[in-house]
Amino acid sequence: MDRRSFIKTSAAGMTLPFWLQSCELPFFKVGYPIQLTSDDATGHQVMNDLAYPVHKKETVDVLIVGGGLSGLAAAYQLKERRLNFVLYELSDRLGGTSAAINYQGSRLAQGAHYDLDYPDHYGKEVIDLLSSLGIIQYQPWSRSWSFTDQQHIIPVTRRQQCYDDGEIRAEVIATGPDRNRFLELVGSFTDHMPLPIRLIDDKFRHLNAISFAQYLKDEMGLNAELKRQVDYHMMDDYGGRSDQVSALAGIHYFACRPYYREVVNLFSPPQGNDYFVQRLLGTIPRDKIMTQHLVLKIEKSSIHYTVDILDVKNHRIIRQNADQVIYAGQKHALKYIAPGQEKLFAHETAPWMVVSLVCNQKPNQYGHWQNEYLGSNKSFLGFIDSSVQANPTLHGRRVFTGYYCLHPGDRAYLNTIEEHKERIVRETQGYIESMLGSSIDPEMAFANLMGHAMPIPSPGYLFQDANVHPDAEMIYSGVDNGRLPLLFEALDSGIQAASVASGLR
């Protein structure tokens, strides 16, 4: 059986991802280079050959697995408490889903790309961290923490536009009576939905038990058109539709800041949330952070942890002893690293793909930063236009960064993306051109595949902190530990993990 027949046969009863749905179409060829990044592929490749020599190292106080924002926040806290630690990260770059790429002297976002002002009822620990890094400062007139680097605040008039099957409007949820009723309902929770979510009052936690769609049906009715628009928002931030995420997660999205009664600054540097990553890295000794190191095995004894780590570049295995382990990596990998611990994490995750097109095209002074797409391809969410961002290092180029939220079922076909990357990039260019109403001229494309990018906050998921489970064999950190997939949550999770490792909790 040939490969195409195998795919069709194995997909019986399933919906193929968009890049395989029209495999009979002619091959799409683009006239510019494409760089594809996939840490999943790297992990599978190096796991195939582990016949490497073992090198022993001394014991450290804390070993951190994973160099995303959570792992880096934990490292920052441990450094402040003068503990001996080391962090291991598989990728050659740090930041996880907030990572960026270098292109001719400019850093370009390849994941999460913005954050917003923080109300003063948000968690003190993260506020103190961001303040100490010089990222935010308090604004008493708005009772909020805003960003010090004001050049990266996106002007309100150029923030966004929504493209819905050929029509342009200002926002995803269209004006009308349904929008008014919806905003009145979710707006009643404003000031009661802080970050991190561990601070939410117990009286609201029952909303975690039902879906957002069910809650809306019960409270106001939910027609198909409003559901379609709300679903877009849930996919964009949470990786699932309104019937897949909890009511608490959905309400939090719309009520965690006073969006509808005052201006909330939106902060988006050209490198996206890698801005936060680089600020953290500037405070952590680089000899404490090891990239291109794959953690293979974690074993716990009565006196310490023994951890085997593959040094990918030097083809050797490091055996490290540690008093504590903070696991800030993706939890699906636990079945290989610490068998049995994966049972603590039964949640579903959504794959994401980010495609950046660097173009020989002058920035558009009338463009919009975020261009939201409600069209035939349900996985394509839209794109970010660098025209609105302050980035003198681009030297007149214009970057369009397209985002895809894929169905969890697509994960079975992610290994086909390399073969079809030409078509994926060409289709992304087509979506962008259809929204712009004009052609673009790419000189380079970057595609970043994140197989487990986002935990879907389904009913019952939030507050399921594995650290309180009696079978937990190490300290867990990350937004995939019962948290919303947000920057503030990632930082708080790392801070809390470091407190446990330091014996402060």
C-alpha cells in the first residue's frame, strides 16, 4: 500500500488536516526558502540512538526540566535564593511557546505575541517579578500595572480587524443585541477573575464543572452565529471551542480585565513574548542553563533524584544527582521520562503552527496589528502585521505571522508537515493576500510546529495541581498543570514551584 492510500485508509472516520485534504491537487512550489522547526521531531530523532557514553556530574540542589517561561521563572527565583540549580532544555532556543527566531539582526515572534496591562488585584508574586525586571510600572490613575517600554504599545485604532468570509468588521463578535447581552453577562464578572487563577474566589469555582457553551445557553441562549464567534476566541487563546472549554475559562477570557469600560494597553514587541524571556535570561547565569539537552530518565530514591540527560551536540549522556526536580517540561513526555507520572495529567492539548513570511514590502501605515480570520479553514486564525510594531532592525521589511490552531487529532499527521511545507506556506500566503486585498513578496518563510502547545481548559481541568496529588514524585510547573495557557500563569507556576523546592511552601 502506498503512503497516500495508507493515509486515506488510516483516516477513515477522521477529518484529515488541511494540508492533506486536497492531496490530489498539483504540488505548490514557492520561490523562497522555508525553515521548519519542530522540537517533537528533534526529540524523536535523538531518542532513536542512545548508545552514548555516560558522564557523571556533581549533585545540585534543584534540577529544572524545560526552558519555557515557567522553567525560567523558577530559575530566576532559585537564583535569588542562592540555591545551586541547573536547567536543561531540548531546543537550541529558550522560551517554549514564547520563543523567537533571529533573522538578519531582528528577532521575530514564533509563538505567543502579546500581553495586556495587569489590574492591581492580580497576584503579587508575578507583579513583583515583572517590576523587578523593569518590564512594568504602576499607574495609580488606572489602578493597573502597565509596560515601561511604551514604544511597543499597539495604538487602539490599529489593534485589530476581523475578516469574516470576505467582509471586514472591527471585532470578532459582531455588533447587535446578542453582543450586548453577551457582554453584559460576562461583564458582571469583571474584577472577580484575577490571574493567577488560584486566586479566584471559591464561590466561582462551580463554573469549572460545565462548558462555556452550556453556561451561555442556560443564561441567555446561544444561537449558532454567536457561538461561531465565541468559538473563535476560545480557539485563539485556549485551543478548543466553547463546548470544549469550561465556563470559568470562557468567562475569565472576557472578564479578567476591564476591557469594555476603559482602555487596556496591549503590549506587542516584534519578538512577541520572547521579550519577557530575554529579560529573564539577562538575570540568570548562562552556565546554569543548558540548551540542546534532552532529559531521558528521572528516578527517585530515598536520598535524591538521579537524572540522565542526553547532550545532543556532544553525543554523550550526563548523569546528574539532584535534591529536588522541578518538571516544567511538556507532561506528555513523562511516560518516557518518569513512567507512571503521566497519569497525573490526563488533559488534552492543542497543536499549534506559526508561519512567518518576511517580505520585501514597505510597512503599511494604515494596517492593523492583528487580522482575525473567520473563514473556511477553521484552523487558520489570522495573522500579525509587523507594520504596526516598533522594529527598526527590519530595515523596511514587513513580516506577516500567521497562526494555526490544529485539532488534537491532527497530531497523528504532524510528521507529514515537512513533506507538505511548500503547500502550507503557500496557503498561508493566500489567506494573508485575501485579507489584504493585494499580493505580497516573501523572501523567506519560517514555520514553527508545536505539537503540544496549549492545554485545553476543559470542564474540570482548572485547579488540578499535580503537586497536591499523593503520587507526585517531583515538583510540577507549567500552564499544563491545571492552569490557563497564559503568560502570567506560566510565570506564577514557576515561582510557586521554586518556593516548594526552597522549602518555603
